[in-house]
Amino acid sequence: MKTILKLALATTMLMPAAAFAQDAVEITLWHMEQPPHRVARVQELIDAFNAANPGIVVTQEPQNWGEVYAKTPAALAAGQGPDMLFAIPDFTPILKDIGALTSVEEFVEELDAKHDFVDSTVEAYSYDGGVWAVPLYNMTMNLWYRKSVLEEAGIEVPSTWEEWRDAAETLSVDGVSGMGLPANRQLYTDQTVYSVMTNGGATEIYNEDGTLRFDNPETVASFEFYNDMLQFSPADSTSWTWGEAEACFSSRSCAMVMQFSVIATYDTQAEGDAADLGVAPIPSRDGEEHNTIAYANAVMLLSTDDEKMEASKKFVSFLLEPENYGRFLNMEPGLFMPVTADGATAETFWSDPMVEKYREQIETIIDNGQNGRLFGFTSGRTFPSIAAISAQNIIAETLQAVAVSGQSPADAVAAGQARMEEAAR
């Protein structure tokens, strides 16, 4: 009898741990940061969170930007979707429109009171009486060059479109392309074309009433200029994504590129001389105000289960704590910029060896981001139909009509507006 009691007691003492593991709340994170080193950094943070929160198990499943717009609604409809999903502003309306999102306004207000969000990053997800995602990091497009290359050619950093074109032409010598620009029907081309548009007076693609104004003289002029610059870009840039532009710059095959960041590839695949790496605002038509496309990346909370929703909020709160946030941002140093006041001063952000080495460039990126814009999310107005326009890469499609099919910019832009109107229905 004593032996039976001892066995029963021993079994009882073991049960809480076993039951605890079995009853842990499991939540899945989808994100589109596919490079292995980014996946590894996210996993480090997940492991730290899971260890500190034994009642929660977070797992990550990296996704592809080219598939996720269609894959997510299908997965959610099948009951196999994620509990958390990274997003950009024009992705969120797709899920909101199918009823997959619940407003996280109160949660964002709590985080804002603690960490102080950059207002524009919250505004990008605030419409229709709610806040539909939690801002995580910012990304802005910049002009990258080598200081020594411009100096040897006797060229000043371009500020106007005319200076930019002249610089690209002068630097196109000895098999080097003066400027690397994509012309693929893909998100990267949307980003670079809009960065030219917003520096040419074509920031707005909507009127105040929500009708489209893509077809206007400023947009046409922007496409004319971009197409003109393509003559100084490599012939294969019609199939480029972000990686090809970075590789072209790192290999010195492109003298200048327009990219969010080239720091990682420049440091690991090129000469890595921080003193020679130049970064500047994107030239504008008149050289006055310099704008850029800016993406306030965020995380959407999708679970309909209360426990999973609370676990998801706990994980997001963990990421935004300054002692973790810098490590999160520096999964790609120089690319992901802070969206909170305490994150912008976090030791974990600035003490990263790569950030320390390229501090001058990163501070310039942050400064350039003050004039960030995003098509469909400008002037304090948000039109959810931009999600369909962006998902179909209609801006990039319009450029391909000019660069590949030989349409005039005016005809291509007019057709682009018609395509946008069709997509927005």
C-alpha cells in the first residue's frame, strides 16, 4: 500500500509539468523576411520569449511576398492561417475586408503610452474606426553610391533629376552602369517608381473623394524620366528584384542604386569601407524637397481565440521592449528602422557592431525617412482599394508597358489608371 501511495504521489508531482507542456498556447507567426540570417535572428527572439513564457509556444513560418497576398485568405478560410502576420499598409485592407481582423486600437494605445510610436506609422493602419495592425519597423528608399567613384569622376551628389541623369550618364563607362533601376513587374519596381513619382509632384494617386488621379502630367513626367534613366541601367534590370540591385552595387557593376539599404551586402560581399559608402536623399525634379517611399511594417493579430490573442499581444510587447527591439531591428542592420522613441535610442540598436560601423549612414537613413510617403496612404487619407492596386503591381506594370512594350508614357499612364479603376471595383 505504501508503495502504491508513493507511486501515486510521484505521478502527481510529475503531472503539472506534463500537463503544462500539453496545455501550452501555441501561436504561429508568418513573416516575409526569408533570408536565412533574418530567420535565425527571429528564431533567437522566439526562443528567448518561449523560455521566459513556458505557457506559450511561438513558432515561425517564413513566407514569400509573391504568394502571401493570395495564400493568406485561403489559409484563413481553411482554418490553417497564422495567429500573427507581418504586413505593410497596403496588405492589411485585404484581410480587413474579408473580416479577418479585429481592431487593436486599445493595445496600440497601451504600447504607444509606453514606447511612443512615430505617429505616421500608426496612421497608416488607422481607418474605418479602428487600428488594424501594430507598427514594428520602418523602411525608406535611398540613393546609394561610393564617394570615391563620384569624386574621381568630378561629380557632386545629385540633387535634381537633371544632375542625376548627368551623373548616371557620366558614370556609365568601362562596362559599368551608371544607375541600377528595376523594371520588373514586382513590388521593388512599384517602390522605386513611386519614389521618383513623389519627387516629381505625383505623390497623390487619389483625389480627396477617393477617385483616382494617377493619370496626370506629373505622373507622366515621372515615367518619362524613369524610362530615360533605364538606358543607364543593366539590360537585365527588367527582371530585377531587390537582391539583384544590391549585387550589382556590391560588385561595382552599378555606380548608383536606389534601395532601402545595401549595408549588409556591401560589408560582406564588397570592400566594406564605411568611409566610402555614400547615402543620400533621392533627387527631386527641382532639387527642393526630397521625398521617399516609406513602409511602416507592422504585425496583424489574426487569432479569434482569446488565449491565442493574449499570447500574441504578449509576444509583440516582448519584441518592442528596448532590450529586445534593437536585436529585432538588427536582423538586417541598416534596413529596419525604429518606429518608437525608446527604440530609436535603445542600446541594443546602436551597439550592434554593424550599426556602430555604419552609424553615419544609418542616421542619414533615419533623417531621410522624415519625408516618407506611401501611395494610397498620403495626406492623412487612406483608401483601402489601394490593396488591390498594389497586389497587382499596377505601377510596375505601367512602367513595363513603357520600358518593355514601347508605349508612350502618356498612353501607358492612362492605361494604368484604367487598370487601377478596374482593380479598385
